[in-house]
Amino acid sequence: MDLIKYIFLGFIQGFTEPIPVSSSGHLLIIQKLLGEMNVDFETLSILTNFGSFIAIVFLFRKDIIELIKDFFKYFKNKDKNYYNSYKYCLSIVIGTIPAAIMGVVVVKLKVFDFLENNMKFVGVTLLITALFLYLIKDLKGRRSDEEITYKNALVIGLFQVVALLPGISRSGATIVGGMKEHLKRDVAFKFSFMLYIPITLASMIVGIKDLIETSLSGSLIFFYVVATLVSMVVTYFSTKWFRNLVRDGKLIYFVYYCLVIGTLVILFM
């Protein structure tokens, strides 16, 4: 039963991490529904997030390698053939800065600690997610990767700041920001996950200290490893599925889902 429990939690994290429904919010909902589970959710979150991170880096590995190589080629030789990749990398940095700064402020000042287990608030943020997804569901955009400006990147980065609120989906917020800035659907999707990589890497580095200080028994290590692997595999397929839905303009599915779940959480939790 313990193994099934960790497989289930790894699945929830992996499935909800890339889609616009808030993985952290869903883990809170599951925690409340199942009551005392004898699970260190903070440690579980760090490890299963690592699984999701590996899956997303693997999915975008060709883009990441090409961007890094072209960035340094332009930086070294100023070859105009590599300028677009150089500008795209700088856009990622610019888009990451707002959430990085606010993330430090939130952690240091414990700004949202009083909301951590407030299920009514999670319900409200799911309804907010539904509203914003509804507003951009039919947008197609016109900007390509090469046409992303530093202003676009900054605006999308500010939307990512909103995802620091408990229950707000990071992918949902950044895709909404990208569509609002007239990016094509797939371009908004890709840029959203390019922003995911540095901000998640930074949060994992911060979480390593807590992880090291956690004493785990042999059986718990096994359960956490299984949950992490499940999260990694499920994230891989969930992200590919989500990308197809974004391309086809089917965000309305997530509008309905967030609307229903948010309402149920407010009414009954």
C-alpha cells in the first residue's frame, strides 16, 4: 500500500506539472482528501519536481543544445547567423529575472506562508486560472521565436511571478502571458518551458539543503525513487499531450476542469 501511495503521488505530480492546473495545488488537494498519509510532502515535492525537470529537459534537449551552442558562437564571433538564438537566450534570462527576484523575496519574507494550506484560496486561484485561459483560448498569435522581443519576455516573466501564488499554474500563467503578447501558440508553449528550466533549476538548488538535512530510511528512499521515476515518465507524456492541445487550440478543456475543481474545492474543502 505504501508503494501504491507513492506511485499515485508521483503520477499526480508528473501529470499536473506541465499542464495549466497547478501541480502544487493538486498535491495540497490530495493531501487534504486523503488525510494523514505519513508523507513528507516537502521532500516528495522536491524529488518529484526533479523527475519532471529531467523529463522536460529531455523533451527540449535539441532546442537547449542548439541555443547554447549558437549563443556562444555569436558571443565569440558576432556571426549574424546566430543572432536570433543569442537574442532568444537573453529573452529567457530577462523573462526569468522577475520570478527569480520575487521568489527570493517570497522565501525570505515568508510572504505566502499564511496561504500554504488555505484550500479556499487554492479554489479561487483555480477559478482565476480558468478565467485567464478562457480569455486567450481562441488567440492564435503571429510572433515566431525570432520575433520575441525583450519587452515580450519581460511581460511573460511578470506573468510567471503570478505563479508564485499557491494554486496558480506556472505553465498556465506564462502561456497566457505569451498569447497576450501575440506569440503563436507553439511559440508561447516553447518559451513557457524554456522559462521553466532555469527557474526550476534554481528552486531545486535551494531545496537541496532541506533534502540533505532530511534523514530517510532505506524503504523511504526506495519509495521516493519510485515516485520520482513515475513523475519523470508521466511528465514526459503529459507535456507532449499538452503541446498537441495547445497547437490545436483546445485550452477550453482546462478551462472546464479548473472551473469544476476550483468550485468543488471552495464549496467542500
